[in-house]
Amino acid sequence: MSVTEMDAVQNQAPPFKRTEPKKYINDSHMVGVFEILQSLRKNEVLCDIKLKTDDGTIVFGHKVVLVSASPYFHKMLTSFYESDTAGLVHISELDSTALQLLVNYIYTGEIVVTEENVKVLLAAANILLLDYVKSACAEFLLSQMDPSNCLSIKSFANLHDCIELLSSSEAYIKKKFLEVVKYEEFLSLSSVEVIKLISCDDIYVPKEEKVYECVINWVKHELGCRKDFFPELMENVRLSLTSKQYLLEKVVDEPLLKNSPKCKDYVNEALHFHLLKSVHPFTNPQTIWSKPRQFGDLREVILVSCWTESTKKGSIYWYDPATNIVQRALDMRKGCKPVCLALIADKFVFAVGSNTLNSRSVQMLDLSSQSSCWVHLDDMINGRKNLGVGAIDNCLYAVGGFDGSSSLNSVEVFDVSVQEWRMVSGMSCKRSRFGVGVLNNHLYAVGGHDSSSKQILRSVECYDPNLDTWTLVAEMSICRYNFGIGVIDGVMYVVGGHDGLKTCKSVEAYILADKVWTTIPDMHVARHCHGVFTLHGLLYVMGGVDDDKTVLDSVEMYNPFTNTWKIMESKFKYMNLINAGIVVNEQPHFKTDY
């Protein structure tokens, strides 16, 4: 077609409407360009730079491509010195295989990372400032991390400024400490590195005995040249956290300790701490040698007291509703059936009273202690079965109960600071098998049974510890006893129980702001003598018995936001009666598989 003919066709075309310019992008354009550039490089066509490594390997490339992809090459090749060369550049600090892979990556955007090349590749990528490859190698190393290699990966990450890999490996080492110390890498650490590791507050070591043992193993691995480091290492072992029995059987006669005056002081300090704790069980750690390790971020879980009728044995279990996992923590002495559990200062668990032995009995479990045993405290002033217990600040209140002949209205308090029981003002009503809730630092005694009048109660009264007075407040809608109580965000929930005729599945809530009771939806299962716990804004109901005296193993959860109940899969099928429980921070040194 001639020019004249083309002009004629254009003149005949209809005019375009006015519109904004439109941008078109060819997504395959850059790929095609780099495919050509890669082909040219492989065939050494138009290449204007040769990179030579120490072993004589030469890698060809185009300056403009290398400069555009790597800040290292950009600085090298745009400087006066390098731009004036004849095109041959010596790269002395890079492995030749890694350099070839990285130049290939610059042209293709692809990199293959293997167990064999990952370390040299990461080191080279760090020098050439190829962040994507460096991150890919770090991700690969992280995926290959295990207790046998994590220490070397951490050291490698630190050497090459891989901040995320360094942080991840440090966290892994702390979490897997008990496994890490079994491998050769740990035995090959320097004394400085061992000290840095065992001095951490958050290494995951349920028993401090394991820290002591790993130090002994490290020193004896090369005893001749390492024994001089022993005192400095032992300074970071928290001997006071080991059990007294372990100290006497495994530590005091260790020759390495006996031959070091400084180490003998550490042993004496630990023995003194145990003596002090035996006299004053609420002693708080004052030195690094008696400060519990923190185990990182601990989850809140439910500490549940269960009773097995066939064996007449009480046990304590951890229950995590988030995972629905149950694990046995420790057993109580045979025949001990605690009525109530309470928590003070987030770490002292109190088991108060007993329905089978001494009803004045009080035991304490220190969650921060690794000895995992109950300590007997002074008995209550009065014997109390079926009592209520509440904790406010550092005080434990034992309320009401049954003394063997009649229900009680008396109340006594155990002050942790003086470790003594004393009587306070009594309730207006005698109550046993009732509930105690704590709202706004006040005790609420709810419902229950008065054996003297043979009445089931629906009255509620409130105790102000500052004034030492009880005041009647709004009554529940029905009478009930043997129910459970839980408190969430200023609302006290009374769940189930028995009204004298039948077991209840009804639930009502006392709203502190309004000072009134309101009903909420019923549970799925009627139950009494059950446990009620609140965790993360949810209400959990466990166990109990029904009208046929059948022991229940079901668990129900109430969500206040949706105002609904949900039956959860039970993990308590072999535990019989769940009669008490509290919410605490998970403590790994108590846990055993269930």
C-alpha cells in the first residue's frame, strides 16, 4: 500500500472519542530480556567483565546487569579504580561455586539451596548484598535445625549478621535445652559460650538439676583444661532450685565442688535456702541462685483437683482448654481429699480442708519451686468440711462449713505475711456446701445449706475486709447448694447445684454494677458437686454428679459474648470426681504425661 493510499484510509477512519491515555504492561518482557542476557553471558557475547576467584575460576558477565542487581558490584564497578580496569576483577573472598550460582541468580532470579551449598552460598550472598538469597539460605537452615546442629547454626548466623536466624536459633536452643546439651556441639562450646547459655533466665529446663549435670559433663569432657572454669560456671547454676535430697546425694560430695572454696559457698547457700524455706515457706528469692527461671511465655491453664473413689487417691492435673490436653502434675497423699483450692500471689496454691482426714488441714504448693511437693501449714482454728474459700491480696479466707454437728457462720483468715490464722467477723447465716466468689476485693458467700434449720439457702452476703463487716445483698432466684461459682469482668456466675428436689442445670449471674441477679441459658447437663473455672473470658464447667449419683466426665464452656453453652470433648473419663480447681500459669516442672 502506497503512502497516498494509507493517507486515504486514515482520512476515511472515524474520529476517536476523547479518553485518558492507557498504560499497557508486557509481563513477559523482562523475562524475555533476561533470558537473552543469560544466553549472551553463557556464550561470552558482549561480556565486559570477568570475575576471577582464588582457584582460577572465571565467571563472565555484563557490568550493567551486575551493577543493577548487587550493591556490592555497584560500588565496585562504578568507582574510579574498578571502572578503569580492562574488565578482569579478582574476587578473592568468594567461593567459586557460590559465585557462579549467585551470578546465575542475578540473571535468572532463581537459586537452588542444598545442604551442601547453603553455608557458602549464604556467606557469599552476605558479601554481595543479595538479601533475597541470604534470606532464602537462612530459611533453609532454619528448616534443617535440630538439637544436634542448632548451636553451630546460631554461631554461623551471628558471624554473617543473619538477625532473624540468630534470634530463631537462640529461641530454639533455649526451648530444646535438655536435648541440646546431649550432643557434641555443646561439649565443644567455649566456657564463655556455656556461661552465656546457662545464665539465661528463660532456658526451658524444668529441673535445675539438669543445668548442674550439663556443667559437670562439659567440665569432665576435657577435665585438665576446663576445671579452672568450674567456679565461674557454677556461679550460674541455681543450686537453691535443686531439691534438698539431690543436693545431699549428688552435689555435696562431688570432688570438683569439694576442692573449690568458692563452689562450697554456693552449696552452703543452697542448703541454707532450703532450711529457710522449711521454716518460712513464703520466702521470696533474693539472689540469682534462688530465682526461678521463667520458661519464656507461660500459658494460663487450669490446675484441677480430682478424686478417684476406687483408690481413695487425690491427684492434681493440668488442663489446657485451648488444646483440650490433660496432664497429671502430682499426687496428694493417700486419703487426702481437699475441699477447696485457692491461689495467692500467682504462685502459692492452697489446698484447704479435707472430707476424709483432718478437716482443719491446710497445705501449700509453691508453683515456682521445683521440689513439686505439698508443704503442711498451720491448721485452721476450726475444723471445717464443705467450706468456702476465697483469696484477697495476700490473705486466704476460710468461710463457714460444717464442723461435724452443725453448719458454721464463723470465718477465719490466714495472712501470708505473718503466717497465722485469726478469726474475723462471722456471716449472718450458717452455711455449708455453698459458694464463695471474689468481686472487687470483696467476698461473696452465696446460697448453701444450713444443717441447723435444714434449710437450703438463696441468700447472699458480702464481706468487706477493710471494715470487717458482712452485708446482705440481693438473693438468687432459687435456693441451691453444691453449685459452682465463676467470676468474669465484674459478673459472678452461679452454675448448677441442687435445689433440694433435683439437680439443676440452671445458671444465674450477679452483675456487680447493677447489684441484681439475672438468668442466662441453662447448661446442657444438670450437675452438682462440679468444678467451675474462668479462663480468657470464658466459663468452664467440669465433672460433678447427676440425680442418679452418676459421676460425670463432661466439660461445658459458656461464652458471655454469644450467651451460649458448648459441650467439649472430654479428657477426664478416668478421673472420677473433679471437685476443685484454679487458673494458674503453666509450670513445666510439675508436668508428667497422662
